[in-house]
Amino acid sequence: MRYDDSSPPPESGSSANPDRHWFTRRSTLVVGIAALAPACLAGWVLTQALSGAGPGETRPGPAPQPASHSALSPGQRDAKPGSTPSGSPSAEASTPAAAPAPVPAKGPLTGRTVVVDPGHNTGNFQHTDEIDQQVDIGTNRKECDTTGTTTNSGYMEAEFTMDVSKRLRTALEAQGAKVVLTHETGDRAWGPCITERARIGNEANADAVVSVHADGVSAGSRGFHVILPAKVKSGAADTAKIVGPSRELGERIAGNFARTTGSAPANYLGGGTGLVVRDDLGGLNLSTRPKVFIECGNMRDAKDAAQLTSPEWRQKAAQGIADGIVGFLGG
């Protein structure tokens, strides 16, 4: 240690030095100052480094501090480590663009609504009490619905009608139409009743309604036929406004169905025209929209049944009906 030049050195071997206490105090003070000086210097250097101010420079205001967790947006707070906050340029660059919404098909039936009614329901066989309830069809009272028929091998009419109806929906949607089915596979245990089927078409304000069926008469009776509404006015039934357009719809369907499927008009009714008029069907009597039924063939005849059970033929049947509807609606 270097002594202060202004202070006399202590006498060697003296135990009674009056400056001894001063030296002790002075040494303690010097040590404290020596220890404090580097810390102060380090603090000054750190302050200057953070502020960016050098000697002779005017120190700017406090530098922006990194955002704390609480200052982040909710999206940034919830981001997982390593992820890029949404909305940042890198996030936009790395996130693939959302797929555009599918554009509805445009075609000759764009803006048109068609109701397709798959005849019967596969569950009707297990709900005979419900479907046997009587409903008012205007001209009289009739069962809510029926089981429909089957082929000799057990293929149900309700299976056939649903399959053709779904194929028909696809064909019509490809032409731009909005298609409503009165019921879908498995969406209900039985029915709907014929009164509800008519109501669905009416409430949809359909431009055309087609009820798909297959007949169940004796073997040897073959071919298809289209059923048209008779002119009736009784109770809730009033078909005056739809008789004309329904006939036009039926004629269009009959012609296209025969051409596309190769089937002939029924040989057991309709006089070979493939057209029949009836006043005892609630689905027609209660309709306020142009509507027809089509019996695509006879499930009890082996030759017709071979066609009805063929997926390829059912596709032709659906296309023939669709072409008739397109023609009717001016497509």
C-alpha cells in the first residue's frame, strides 16, 4: 500500500501511536471508495450503452423496451412458442390461402327449384300402425302412406325410389337447379305422410315436383307410365291451376324417359301413351305446384325387375327424368 505523502509514516515498533486510529479509519474509507468506484463506472457505462449516448451527445428519451407478456395482443399471447403472431407479414406468407367456397353450378336451371319425392320409406314395413292413419286428400280420406312393393327377390320399392331420387338430384344440380328431397335415407323412421309430401313442394314454391315410384302388378305387365293430376276442387284440393303445366311436365318426362332408358310405355294402362290421369292421389290433389308421379316399371315382372335392380339402368332412369324436367323448365 502507498501511504499518503502528507501523512507522516508511523514509527516502527511503537504501540502507542496516536495516528493509529486515524489510519485504521482512513484505510477502511479508502477500501470502500475503491470498491464503489468500479461499480459506479460500470453503471455509467451500461447506462450510456443502453441510451446510445456517447461523450458530448445529448441522450435521447428512454429507448423502447420489449413488450411484456401483458402488453401483447390476445392472439400474440396465445401463440405457441416458435409460432408467428397472426397478421404479421411472415404469418401471411407462411399460411396458405383459404380455399375458395365452391361455386354453385351454373346452367339452364339456375334459379329454379325442383322437389323430388322418393316414394314410400324402407321403415314403413315396421310402422304399419302409423302409416295406416287416415288423412284428408280433398276428394276422400286415405292412408298416410303405404309400404310400397318389392321385386320377387325382395328388393324394396322404397330402396329403388331413394336411389333414383338421389341420382336425379345430382343430375338436376349439375344443371344449376336447387333440389329439395321430401325425405332422405335414415332421417325418419317412416313416412312422411302424403299430405306432408305435398306440403313440402308447395312451401318450397317449386317450379316442378316429381314423385318417383315403381309399380307392383302381375307379371307380364311391363313398361313405365306417368300419372297426371285430374282437375279436382274439393276441400283442400284444388288442382285447376296445375293441371295444364303438370301435363306438359309429364309429357316431357315420358318422352325423355323412353328415349334414355329404352323402356316402352306401359302395356297395361294408358293406351300406350305412358300417361294416366288420376284424382285419388293425395300427393297430386293437394299440390299447388306442377307435379307428376312416375312409375318407372313393374317390380313384379322379371324383365322389368332386372332393369330396376340394375344401377346402370337406374342412372339412365334418373337422367331421363332430369332431361324431361329441363325441357319443361325451358332449359
